[in-house]
Amino acid sequence: LDAFDDADVLVVSDHGAGPLRGDINLGAWLVSRGRARYGRRSGQSPLVRLAWSLPPSVRRLGRRLAPGAARRAFGATLAGQLGPFEWSATEAFLGFHGDVWLNLAGREPEGCVEEGRAKSLMDELSEELMTITDESTGEPVFAAVHRRNELFSGPAIDLAPDLMVDAWSTGYRVAPGREAADEIVAAPQPLAGVDEAWSSDHRPLGIFVAAGRHIRAGSPTELHLFDVCPTVLALLGAPVPQGIDGRVATEVIDPTWLENNPVRSAAPVAERASAGEYSDEEAAAVAAHLKDLGSIE
């Protein structure tokens, strides 16, 4: 703030954090409820497991020397994470982050759930998921089960999962493993490449802190992550496109400045090419920064 006395400074996190109380094996739970059936295990081959155990520098060299083999190995890893199920006898399966999918006929490769039964099956699953408890406490492990239209919108909504379970609010994690297990809810387990179990995980509520010439003092009502973008545009004096997710958090902005600089709207943003608008030099700079942060190899 002292270095940039003419700027507005925002500190924002896209999620919070809190203690991790346990892992939930939803794969084993689906089998226990008769919603899925275990079949022949299609796990990783020894060579794929060996590849992922190599140091990052060696894996990078392998991707350069044999990019096709690297893509196939990565694809096998993702497919293997879905679980060792007999798909023709599996009504629902787990994705990667608490997303639950119906094995819908016509959508999934070996779908067995007809479209006419989808709604009633989602109703049943939603009710059953909320009955899962941690035996050590007797408390539910999920705060809610959401349908896709409760969380997502837009032209690509059909790509969203059928159900999303909220384990973050209660302090649990949907476990990566889906194999048979004696316990549905167990103590947190170490993930691949990590020697110790995590002690904490995400929470839905993040952080929003702002200060500067155009920021009023006080505490705003709860904001949504979507509100950050239009609020920043307003603080920059830029027009806010119509139809943008979120709103301008006017309660954050100094009212006198806002009166003299009212929020302006602009036409909706047209679709853009997925390639983006970075130059080669800008893309290289972004990649180097992400490598320094440890976000990519």
C-alpha cells in the first residue's frame, strides 16, 4: 500500500481451508448400495506406475522424447481412477472431485440407465448420499448434494456432472480411491507422491480484503467469487459487460467516488477463440511464472 499509494489493492482467495476430518470412499459406498458392481480391475500397468514415480525432470524428458506414449500413459491414469467397475451393471460412478455421474444410456460408452429413469435415480441418490455419516461422530459427511442446474449455467451446462456433493463444508474429502474397503469413511490417506496424509483441505469460503483510495472502510456483506471481476472493472473505470457473472460490489467502493464515476455497462462479450490472445513472449513469461510457483512442470 505504501509503495503504490495511488492504487486500489485487493487480496482474494478462491477458497478457504480447514482441518481434514476424513476420507469418503464413494466407490465402495455405491457398490454397497447396489448402485455399482465391481468388475475386472483395469488399474495402471507397472510401467505406468514406474513412470509416475520418476523425478519430474526425467518425466519431462520422456514427454519430449516420446510424446505419444506420454499421452497414452496419462489417459490410462485418468481412466483408471474412475474405478474397477463392471460398467454394464453400474448405475452411477464418481468423477474426480466429488462429482457424481449417472451411467446414462446414449451418453456414456456403456450406459445402462435409461433417460426416463434419470430423475428418479438422482432423487434416490441425493437422499441416500445425505445419510452417510462418520461412525466416530455420528455426523453427516456431506453438507449438501447439488443438481447441475443449481451450480452451473450457460451453453455448456450439459458437460457438468449430474450431482455434486459438498464435503468441503463439513471438513471431509471424497477419496481418490474407489476400491473395496471395510470402511466408507476412514482417516485421511496419503495421496500419490506424498508421504503423509493431508491435515487440511479446502473450504468454500475464501478471503476478500481491499484497501485504497476508492475503497470505503468497513465490512461488506458476503461476496461471491464472481463479483471480483465486475468490481475490479468498475474500480478501473472500465465498462462492465452485460450478462457477466457476478455484480459490482458497490458496498466496497467509496460512495463519493462512485457517484462521480458511476458504473458503466457495455455490450455482452462475444465468444473468443480458445487459443487466447497472448503473444509467444507473453505466453512464455506466464509459463515461467507458473513454473516458479510450482503450478506446472
